[in-house]
Amino acid sequence: MALPQQFMDELRRRVSLSSVIGKRVKLISRGNRMIGLCPFHQEKTPSFHVRDEDGYYHCFGCGVSGDAISFLREQESMSFIDAIHHLAEMAGMTVPEQQKLSPEEREQRNSMAQMLEDAARFFEQALHKDIAIHAKSYLEKRQVSLASQTRYRIGYAPASGLLPFLEELGYKPEDIIAAGLVRRSTRDQSLYDNFRNRLMFPIRNPRGEVIAFGGRALGEDQEPKYLNSADSPMFHKKLVLYGLKEARERIKDGLPVIVSEGYMDAIAIDQYQVAGAVAPLGTALTEEQMMLIWKSTDAPYLCFDGDAAGQRAAARTLLRLLPILEPGKTVRVMRLPKGKDPD
């Protein structure tokens, strides 16, 4: 059974996540989020973070995450519909009649992960075709080795082709749209690939599963320069770091971790095996991302571009991190010569 999306969106807007969790967990305000002791495991230092802005909680100790509905189901032993009714009562709303999920809709929810994996495979294969000559030339110019291309599963998105490829595998157009891989034209309602003529960087979780994509434009007048997947049930860009899986492998080899600004910087640092490297996804480094890094290493380095903008970004990041510094956790800054970047 399912409920209208409009109702669910309004319910989340009216009921703050902290008002739900705060009845069971003592929360303390920290900037644009709240923290407290995790109710899902025993701990002495707060690692449970709640963001009302996103309606999302995450524990950096045990890894649990979710929204108000999942919290009520886990902590209050409510069923899905009981949790909905509880939240609706808090919001002063009436729960509409449920809509029965069709087999197709159920399959859509279950197949998104496999669809993203298949899309990554399509992009990887396309990189080795003649149509990807500009992408291969760019990688050669940036001195990205074949080993690094394989390690990071770099690919190429041609102007078209992904949609029929996925349809041939049995995925339905509406499911592909929901995954953020194709769009519907507002002009004539036709479908077209979301990523076109772009160098593709699969974004993976620490287990190596593809959860989103980043695409770099290869055309001179192509905008935006970097295009990322939109947030989805599998992907919240404020909680994800590019290259974290690979960086953790370097940490096991005794190397430090460097936080850079972009995909290419992270890949270059990793390629020369001087450190593990991660990068935020087109936004400023968030507190949640820093907490992820601190789970793996106590003293990471910030290494942004050497221009004025890069130095301002480093200063803003330090100010953002000061309130969440804890004993044994720190951050260092590497300053580069003007005009240089980590790559």
C-alpha cells in the first residue's frame, strides 16, 4: 500500500524530525543540526545527528540512519501506517486513503540499486568505444592512469544510448526517470538521457555499491561543468564523500587522508599513493562528512585550491568544524602555491 506523494511531502514539512526524536533522545543544538546519544546503541559521546532541514538522522557510531517514520518503527515498534497516523496527528492532518502498490511500483523500489549498477557498466563500456575519443583524450591530458580509471570505474556518457540499453534489460521508462538517469522533455514529452557527453564518475557507498553519478562536461560551452545526481532514497549528497571506499583502503596501508575539492583531485592524490583522498559532491564540506572522515582517521588534511577562492573555502570550513571538534580529533590545512590545485 502507498500514500499520495503530496501528502507525504506535506507531512514531512509540518512535523520536524527533532520534535519526534526529542521525545526519546536529549538533543543539543550544534549549528544547523542537533546531536545526542544514539538510541540504537550504547555510547558515552554523542554521535547521533539530526537535521531538521533534511528530515534525516544519522549515527556516526553504528551507522544507522533514517527519517521520522523509520525512527518510530524502530524505537516505538510501530507499523508503517501507525507511524503515519502518529505523525499526521502531530501535524493536524488527516491520512488519505491508501493506494495499493502495483507489482510494477514494488519492482521499481527493489530494482533501483541494480539499475544504477547497470548504468555504471554502460558508462564504463562506452569509455572504450571510438565515440569516447574526447573523454579518453581528457583523461590522458590529466594523466589519469588506466589503473585509476578501473579503480574508480570512470566511464563516458554519450549523447544517447543509455535509455534503450536499460529498457533492453527490462527496466521501465518511469523507473529510469525515478533513478535520475533520464528526463522527460517539457516540449514534446520525449525522453532523453540526463547525462550526455560527460565523463562519468560513479558515486559509491563504503561497500562499493553505486548510489549516484557525477558527470563532467566535455563540451566547451556545456553547462553546468559538473552535474550530479539529485538526492534520492539511496543518496544524500550531504552525507556522502567521493572516494571514501578507496581512502579507507589507503588508511589500512598507513597513509593519511586528504580532503580535496573535486573528483579529479581525489583521484590524482590516490593514484600516486601519497595519501587516501576524498571530496565533497559539489558543495562545501559538511559536518556530517567530516564526522565520516574522523571515523577513519583522527587528523585529516584539508587541501583546497591555491587561489583566493580555495583559501576562503578552507577558512570557512575550519569555522564550520570548530564547534564539532572533540578530544583526539583535529584537522590540518595544506596551503598550495597560488594557481596550483592538488592534482
